Amino acid sequence: MAENPVTLRRQRLRSRAAQHGFTMIELLVALTVMLIGLSGVLSLQMVSSQASSYSRHAGEAAVLGEAKMEEMRTTTDVANLLSGSDVVDAQGTPTANGIFTRAWTVTWSSSIATVTLVVSWLEQGSETHSITYRTQRSQ
């Protein structure tokens, strides 16, 4: 004998209610929320890495600039204190493929030289950054 359609419907509802697990929609929503959160964390990590790289290069440029300025302040061969430039690595070693460019200008006014030094570098394909130093010295 055929069962009552109402009874069959109740049995189906009970069997669905007894099932455990997640539906496909719930999984897709959870995955979407997780991906949005992970993309935020990833972008935060990228910005942090760029800031760290800039900080390291700015510190190295400051040391390189101070070293060159000290060299120019303490030189005894004042007649050869001229404008110029060089390309150096982070240790200050002249090299063709260094990331730092130091350019200095020496302007004499009677016996006083005004020295301007610019240390510049390119930060991972972005804009050029630079640090500028100025000082004066006598002959």
C-alpha cells in the first residue's frame, strides 16, 4: 500500500534535519569572508615590507652621506676639493651597479667652500629618494 504523501514529506524533513554539515552556500560565504581577510593581511604585509626596505636604505644613505661629508671636511688637499659624484654600494665601495648615487657640489666664495652632498637611491622601482647635506669649510 502506498504511504501517505504528508507522512513522506515529514520523513524527508526529519531526515534533512538530522543531517549534519554545511551547505555549499555556507562554504562559499565562509571562503569569501576568509579571502577578504587574507587579502587585507597580505596588503598590510606588503606595505610593511616596503616601509622596512625604505628605512634600511635611508639609514644606509645617511651613513654614506656622513662618511663622504667627513672626508670632504677633513681633507688637507683643499686645491682638489671639487664637485663630483660616485655610485656606491651599501658599504660605500665604488661599484657600477651600486644602488646609491652620491653627488657633491663645491662652491668657493673667497676662502670659504660651501659643500652640498645629495645621496639618492631608487626604492624597488618606485620614485627616487634622496638625503641632502650642506656644510661650509675654510681653506
